[in-house]
Amino acid sequence: MRVEKWIDEMVPMTDKVIGQEMAIVTATRNAVDVRKWVASRLMPNQYGDQPSGVTINNRTNVLVISDERLRQLQETRRRMIVAGRSFSISKREPTYHHCGKASGCG
């Protein structure tokens, strides 16, 4: 295959330009880079970028409580739900400030 021929030619190409003018070195470097790019596209399994690996972070938080604490929390929840049902906005009492006035100090 032509790609493998290009790959095989890259090392001798670079060896030939050692000590040559910078323009020749640059042209050779560009030719090698193009060959590497084409090879990575035509034969990605052999010459393409390989993934560095897969990292999966999975965290599970578990809260462990006693049966007694669970019953306490469930009862508190039940009382809050019942209180919410019986609470009416129109019957709500004013909130008093620490000075004793309903509207606060002032």
C-alpha cells in the first residue's frame, strides 16, 4: 500500500537533510508532516492518534441512619405536611420583631 511506502521513506528522508540548509530541512519536515497526516487519515488504526484511555468517575453517596432516626424523620415530615394543609394565608398571624412590634422597630 502507498501509505506504508510513505511511512518507510520518512526516516531516510530526514536523515538525508542533516547538515543541509534550513529551507531544505523545513521542506522535508513539511513533507514528513503531510505524510504522517495522510497516513493517520487513511489508516487511523495504525497511524492515527490513539486515545489516552478512558476515565470514569462515579460517586455514590449513601446516608446510613438507624431505624429510630428514620421513624423520627418520617414523623417530622408527616407533621409538616399536616401543618401545611391546615395553614391558611388569610389566618396567618403577623410576625413580631424582637422589640414586640408587628412591623419591627422604628
